[in-house]
Amino acid sequence: MRNRPYDFLAPLQRDKRGGAVQSIQDVIREAIVRLDLAPGVFIDKKALCEQLGASRFPVSEALGRLADEGFVEILPQHGTRVTRIDLADCGEAMFIRRALESDCLRQIAPRIDPGLIDALKGNMKDQQAAMARDDRIRFHECDITLHDMLLAGLGYERVKTAVFAARAKLDRLRLFMCTPERQASTFAEHRKIVDALVEHDARAAGRAMEHHLDMVMAELTDFAAAHPDAFETGDKATAAA
């Protein structure tokens, strides 16, 4: 039986809105975010087509869209490669998140809905359960959900869109860095955020979010220094480091 290099890819959802190209794009993006397709690796387009049961055209179209999103780069005469992570882009994304999410908490803390408090407490329990199972994927999902609930509490769609766009640049790093140690730190930082919101303390909530995102960025920079092969080494990234 032939070895299939992309066995980790989920089968296409044929009935998904957007058609084959959208489905392929989503499957490949998810594999990149989950680090099944590592930074810097070249993509074997023929093997990808075979694994997905798709023709070359929709796969090429999907890769083109992912290039526009910054997840892959198409190199003439060489092929398509998963992009390395640009630390400068991550720093800019974190700057945006820090400004918007900390102010989000300052806005919602005085008037936070009791139902949102209950949901945040439930999320904290889910984070703790994921840590106990050493389930980094589930912990990452709970982390994202907590931040999403806070943004939803603000109710400004354009703010949410801006944060989502910034966060997309950080998704691969969050899984790289989702070690038991970082999970414990993240959990403690989230606990301070939730505690401040329970007390309706806008100043403390904003500071807690700033501290949380500052700690993530500091560890990200250290991680990049320890794993240079996964990161863009151009002048832009070097300057940010």
C-alpha cells in the first residue's frame, strides 16, 4: 500500500457552502494552523489532490487564496511552501489585540451581564479540565472561546473583525507555545481577568488583559529565538525581535 503523506487531512465536506475550493482552502488552512503542515515545508500538490479526492484546479485555486491570506507562498519554478511565521507581523497583531481587547474589558466591566459571568466561569472549568487531560487542542479552543465571549459582550462587530484578523496571524504560534507551563500561566492570567470582571473593576480588568497579552508576546519572542527554522528571518522580523 502506498504511503500517503497527507493522511492527517480531513475529508472534504462536499455539501459545504462555497463549493470545493472553499472546502479545500479550509482543510489546508486548518492543517497549517494545527501545525500538521509545518512552517517552511513544501506542499506536494499531486499527493494533496489524491488525498482530498480533488482535481488539480480547485486545489490550485485554494492554494492561491491561502497565499493571499499569508499561509502559503507560491515560488515560481519551485512550488508552494507553507510560510514561515513572521515575528514582526505577530508583534503588530498583538499590538492591535492589546489595544482593543484591554479597552473592551474596561468598557464591559461596569455593566457586565450575569449570564456572561456564568459563561466565563464555565469556560474556566473547561480550561482546567483540558489541562488535567493534557489536551492542548481543547485548551486552545477554550482560550479562543473566552476571548470571543468578551468581544461579544462589547457588541461592536468591527472591533471583533479587527481582533479576529489580528489573531489569525498568531494561531500557529499559540499551538506551538501551548505547553503545560504556558497553559498554567494562561489559566492564571485568565483567572485574574475573570475575577476583575466579577468585581466590575474596569481598571483591573483592562490591566489584567494587557498583562496577559504582554506575557504571551514575551514568550513568543523567546520561542522564536529557540526555534529559528519556523520563523521568517528577513530584516522585518529581525527588527521586531
